[in-house]
Amino acid sequence: MRAPAVSIRGLRKTYRGAPPGAPPAVDGLDLSVAAGSCFGLLGPNGAGKTTTIRILCAASPRDAGEVAVLGVDPALEPRVLKGRIGVVPQLDNLDPDFSVLRNLLVYARYFGIPAPRARERAAELLRFVRLEDRSGDPVEELSGGLRRRLVIARALLHDPELLVLDEPTTGLDPQSRRVLWDRVRELRRGGKTILLTTHYMEEAEALCDRVAIVDRGRVLVDGAPADLVRTHARRSVVELRGESAALASLAAPPDEVDRLEDRTVIYSDDGETLYHKMIQSAPGADAHLRRATLEDVFLRLTGRGLRE
């Protein structure tokens, strides 16, 4: 049995300067990422995702807990670890004064990749992210989607065993997001271990073998997306708006109904039967039937209020 690519037990972190009595950024978090899998770390703003990623990547110390990334403790062997992982940060940190190719070649020096091999590897990766025709262009001329592709290529230069993607598609248009999804799927098929943070629930459902939903520094649930949906949101959802919300009393136990300001949401294993029952009772009802999703699970577990 292969050892997990990432293993975390009882991770805690409180930032210096935090107000007295403020909760830890990470509060006893446990996590395990199987080698060769794509794992999604999900949570609202301030849940502890970025702090956890920084600790895993040897960019921030921890206060307590056990952490092993590829069998390495980030706090004890940061240089060794950084040579074995690739990181795509939330914000692009490419050099705008360099060309696309030059950005890759300069980065290759940090890993001691010989110049001939660096050029060969850069050409391979530019083809992989479909930027081979833009290799001589200044980075500042690239769109946001193309820049994200270049950052992924850069993170793969040294052929890391683990690729960490921190909100990789934030701010991208749907077409650019789909292109990046295809690249991630291809890496996954090639056996690369991927740790992904995202606030797009459909992205997590599309890409991840397993996900963990984190809130207030702790893991709330951990499992395959489809299993979490079945367990926490049933198979289907009926949404009622306006006066139609009064129909929620029909055959729906109270714990399976979420009453919101603008609508009522009912979770059911047999949403189609429930939907037709409501339509027959009130033909003009403003009701909508849809499949339950990971977003339903996320909102049920973390709440619907905005986080700062």
C-alpha cells in the first residue's frame, strides 16, 4: 500500500498579532491525500485553506501537529521538499519584463536544470499548455487565462511529484477555465498527485477524486464528491420561490428544508415525485427541480452568510 502523498494530524496555527481570544487560523486539522489522486480543499474565506497550503509548501511554520509531504516534514527539510513539489499560487508572479520562454528558462535555474534540458523541457511544457506559438511574446501581452497556463507550465518544469494549485481559475472566463481543467485531467491521468483549492464547487466535482470541506480551521467532512452529495444533500433539490414556499410543508421533514430569504430549498431522494406533487397541488407554483450538487453540501455545512 502506497504511503499518502500528504498526511496531516492535529495541525494548528495562530498568527502573531492576532487579537486576544481570536480563534486559530488552523485548529486541529487532520487530512490525508492519496498519492496519484486529485484532492480538493474547499472552504469559505478565512477557513484556513491558504494557511494550510503555506505550511505544506514550507512557506510558513506551524505551531503544533504532524505534517508529512511526500514523506518529508516541511519544517525540517524545506529545501528538499521544494525540489519535489510544484506550486501555482493564487496571484501570478511571472516576470512581466521577460518573454514567455525566458520566464521558464530563468525559473529552471533555481532547480539546477542544465540549459539544454531546460530548453527542451520548456518546449514540452509550452506545447502541453498550448502556448508554443507565444514563446517569444512578452508576458505582459498575455491574457489572464494564458498567464495562468504559463504559471502551470513553470510549476511543472522540474517534474514535481506533487502539484499544488491554489485557486487556479479565479477570475478566468469559462473557456479559459475549461482549458485548464483539461490540462489538470491530463496530469491526473499521468499519475501526478494534485492538491487543489477552489471556491468553484463545480470545478471540485469535475476534477477531484476526494474533497475536504474546511471551516474555522477544521475539516467538516472528507470524501468523494458524489458520496458527500448523497449523504448531506440527497439526490435532488426542489426550489420554491415566493408564495410557493408554503408548499414546503408537503412531505418534507423539517431537517431537509432550508428556508432562505428569497426561496425555500428542499432536499429529497425522490425530488421528481415531490416536485410533481407540488405542481399538482398548486399548478401555478414557482418550483424548480434540479440535481443536488457539491455546492448544496458546501452551503449546508458552512452556512450561507458572507465571510469577510
